[in-house]
Amino acid sequence: MPHVSGTSFNKIISGDLESVAVVAQCLDNQWIPRELLTTMLAHGTSLRDSRVIGERLRAVRHEYLRALLNAQQVIVNRAFFLNNPVVYRDFQEDGPSRTAFKALLGDSVIVPYLYQEDSLVDEYDFTVQPEGASAWREVVGDTAGSCLRLSWDKAQNEDATRTKLQRPFRRQLLVLPDFEVASLERDFGLAPEEARLLKARLIEVNNWAAGEESVTREQFYRKFVVADGTDPADGRYDRTKPFAAELKQLADLKYNIALPDAVGRFPMTPTGSLDRTALQEVDRAMSSGRAVPADELVHMLRQQAFALAQRPLDVGLTGLELNHVRQARGTEEWLRYKDSLLRLLSEPERMPTAPEEFTARGQEVYDRYVALAERLTGIVGRRREGAADRWQPIIRLSVHTLGSVMSMVFDNEPHIEVAGNVAESIATQASKAVVRFSVVGRDQRRAGRQLETSFDLMQVEFQNTRDEWDDLARRMQEAGFALREADGQAAQQATLNAPEDENGR
């Protein structure tokens, strides 16, 4: 296999990636936890503020390590090795973290991505940190691994970059007038009148984008998000610009799913961040298989018999470092978790005709992820005691349609939660919904400090969406699932979302 210029890294393309390879949104230099973004707008602080820097780096670090623990591979833009301290801190100095980083890089668990350049160490057209660049050059000099590009043919790569990474952002802006007010209410926690005003603002964004031949995120930021005359990289968000926070989150979400879609793998959305369903891709084709009729979904859910462990686990990410993640990935527990995850994701079209397989595979993922968490506790050792580290895992199976989310929560008292109302545009029409499987902590207020794993499993199809949606809720109650008020978190789980198909649907 050919090597990347100046190193012994193998050149790979999307077809060479593992099945569960992810791109972690947290490494985007503009990603900010939702709560922090709200605080920044309220106080007029920027990404350069010392308090913001500290809080943001802690959140990024948490999500980065979670991605490396949960997925087979993590794809990392080459720039982040040179300018993101969350990444280069692991190989900046000798020690256990540097050893672990080199091993993960050499084993192609961490996979550098090249945009258009041919070298891992040269051709910088972006800002770098001297300490990061120096350490990176040294570490790749004596490490072999894999390096990803859309294509290693220059002309083909330029075409793929333009059509799969650059154009989708503007296309997203052009469909904003089609967004449903009901979904905007749910996704952003807005009152009905606020959601209608946001919809009006989305139409303004569409009109602006329609007059531009091409649109970058930086251009969008300057127009709708940051203070006039400031550098978008400084992150000085302007609260006088209507719905700057909501527009920023939508733009960041679309920007960050472009690469995983382009390589046919998964974006990993940080805990508590805007979820892909906020893009309202109702008929988005999933690579995982055909859609399931609603009555078959009910049959599957009625067969669920998860024997959930109810004991609290003293598991969090306090004190977790890269060498702990590497050790955990080498355990029998991690290998067993990975195998069970692959089994659950494989051949989802067979699940409706064999619900007992879905039950068994779902239970297996849960049991093995809990076992991995327990093993991780032993690897990290005794850490700060307190409620923040106590993790009570449950299974949440969610069905996401335009405007509403229905979640089946399997805990000591199985129940369903419904948030939002089916959008009027699809209420009497046929539509598709995404079915998501998650292992999460029972207390979602602590989600940012705990382990969890989540991924889109399949689609369900409705012929008359609202009637069948209401019928689904009724039949689940008849099956013994009590109806409870949603806690507002069901639509915002971290997820390994399925990519778009080759036609961008």
C-alpha cells in the first residue's frame, strides 16, 4: 500500500475504515456545549476568555476520550494534531499518554484525515501551535499507521471535496424555509411564538444564501452569528443578532456531519449538543437497511425483555486519561462490547422478523457495555468520590419523527416518554422515522460527566404518520409501558448517527 509523503503511514480511503468509525464534533474549534454558549451570550464573553477556555477544554477532552472508548476508530482532521491542545497534550511529552497515543495511532484507532494535502507534516495553510506542530512531527516520524483522504487521486479528491464537503453546507441553508415550527420548538426548547420567529429568521438566511454562489461557515458566521468586524475564530457571538445561538448550532451541526457522510461513517455528536434530527431530514436514507412498518416495530418492542441491572456503578470520567482508554480497549470486556455492537448493527432488516434476536442483541450490548464500565473503573483506580461519578445505566430506545420523539425507557419501571407533536406537514402523509438505541445514565443532568453510547439502528415507516404515531403510543401503553412526561433530554442524546446515502438524501 502506498505511503503518505514523509512518513510510513498507509494511504486509505473510506472503504478501508472499520464499520464503526466516527468523526467527533467536539474537536471542531467552534464547538461549545449548549449551556456554555448560553452563558457566553448572556455575559458577552468570547472563546478567548480564560474561563471559557478552561470549561470548553474540559468538555472537549471528555468527548474526545468517550469517542475513543466507544468507537472502533476515530477520524481526526490533521489540523487538530497541530493546533488543538486537547489532542496534542497526549504526545507533547514522554510518558504513559504519549505511549498510548503512539499505539492508538499505529493501530489505526486514531486515523488522521487529510483535506487536500499529501503530507502529514508539511503544507500548512491553517494556524498551528508551535508546540503541537513540533511534537506531531516527532511522533509521526517513528510511528506507522493509516491516513485517510476522500481520494488519493488529486482531481478526484478535489471534486469529492467540493461536492461532499463544501456544497452541502449551502444546500442546507437553502432548505431552511421547509423547517417545521413544531420541531424547532422541541429541538431548541422554544415557546410557539419564538419558534415562529426563528422560522422567519431561517427564511432570511435562505434568501441570503440564495444570492451567494458559494457559502462558507465563516461567511455565515460573519453575517448571522458573530459581532460585526470581529474574527469568527475569536468566538465573540452577538446576542443582538436574532437567534444567533440557534443559527450557530444548526450551522455547526451541518458543517460537522459533512465528513462522516462523505466517508460513509458516523458523526459523534457531543452529549447535550444539538442532534442531527434537528436538520429535519425526514426521508434521509440510512445505510443500515430498509424501513420497518410501524406494526412490526410494536411487535419488536413488545418482545423486549431487558433484564436491566439496577445497581449504581461508580463510573464517570473523572481522572480518565488516554492510557486508561488504551488499556480498556485491550481488555476482553472491550472486545466483547465491540463484537456485540457489530452484531446489533448488522442486518437490521432481519430484526422485525426475528424480534428475539433484537432482544438478545440489545441485552448483550447493554451487559457488555456495563461490564466495560466496571473494568474501566478498576483501570483508572479509586478517584474522587461523590454523586457526580455514580452512573446508573439504562436502555433508551427512541423513535424520532418530524416534530416529535417517543422514547421507550427500560429501567426498573419501564415507561414511554413523548416530546413534541408530529409536524402538520407530514401528519396525514407517509413518512419515515429514525429508531435509536442508547445506553445512557438515568440522571441526564450529569450526562456531560458520564459514560454512554448511542447509535441510529434502523428506520420505521408510517403510512399516515399522526394516526400511526398515536397508535404506537397507545399500543405501548397497552403493553405495560406507562406514559410519562418527557424530561427534555430524549431528543438530544449523543449518537453515532447513520450517514447519508450516496445521493445525499
